[in-house]
Amino acid sequence: MAVTDTNYNYIFIDVGAYGKECDSAVFKQTQFWKNLLNDRLNIPSSTNKLGTDCDLPYVFVADEAFALHEHVLRPFGGHQLDELKSTFNYRLTRARRYVECTFGIMANKWRILHRPLNVSTDLAVDIVKTCCLLQNFIHKEEGIINSISSDSTTENLNSDLRQLPRSNSVRGSLTSNMIRNKFAEYFVSPEGRLSWQNQYI
């Protein structure tokens, strides 16, 4: 289980759960989830940077395996979705690709992860944690070619495992569903729409 940034660095990792457990159950056992519930992640206050009619919280992007939360966005469920929901799901998937690519970069860099680790459970956990830290270190020291972007430029990364600045945030009155709907509305608004997004929904 991991939280990553857009530079393919690990911000939080939790290693050691069994593969047969569902992601949502594993996530709810992590210290990250407990800190999120108890408002101990130092997440900045809600903001109106998107120009919506209300302040929206900073959020983590997740897939359908995770529960919707004030600070965790997941896709709309179902197959017969209208344009608003389909667009939201597409934009969320584009944002979520960073965590998927982070895992792919690590597995291709450290080929030991291409096969089952024939070691004790404790050592396997240490190997995975070490690979995550080494990946962050290499990205910081050498940069990484961003193969996802159109120009494939080399970026100098300076992202470390760190805490966000503390804010005196007060939980807003918006429910998780309302927050997701506000983001969805923004993605189809003139301010938030991408000119080509309708080609992919």
C-alpha cells in the first residue's frame, strides 16, 4: 500500500499485508488511514483555487477498491454513466496513473520484484521498503525521465518523505459525495475542461 507524488516518489508505504486481502481492508489497517481519520496528516485547509462556488479539500486519488472520504476520491461506480460521471472517472484515472507508474518503475528497476521473494516474511518486507527508499533517493539525486509526459523531459526531483506544513483546518460541512460531485462539475466546466477529454469517455 502506497501514497506517491507526481514525481513517482513514495510519500507513504505500508508493507506486509497478505495479497488475498482487499485493498480497502488493508488501507483501513494502516497508520495513514488512522491519521487521516484523526486529522493528523497536516493536510492544508480547504481552498477555492479551482474557482468553484465553495472551498474544496485537498484529496488523495484512489481507485474503486477504496472507500469515499472527504480527503479520498474514488471513481463513480456502474457502467451506464452520464457525461459528468464518465469525465470525472477519466480524469481521476489520469491522475491515478502516477501511483501505477511508480510501482512499474520500481519493479523494472529492482528486478528481484519480478518474482516471488524466496526469503522470510520479515526480510521480504525489508527488501520492499528498501527498494522504495532507494527509488526516492535515485530520483532525488539523478532525476527521472518522465516517460508519461509528451515532451519526455528530465525533471530534477526534490521530493522527500516529509510532513506537510501544519494548518488549522476545520472540517467543512460538505459530505464526501458532495465533494466528489463538485470536482466532477469542475471537470466539465469551461475552467476545468480539457479540450480533448471527450474523446476518451
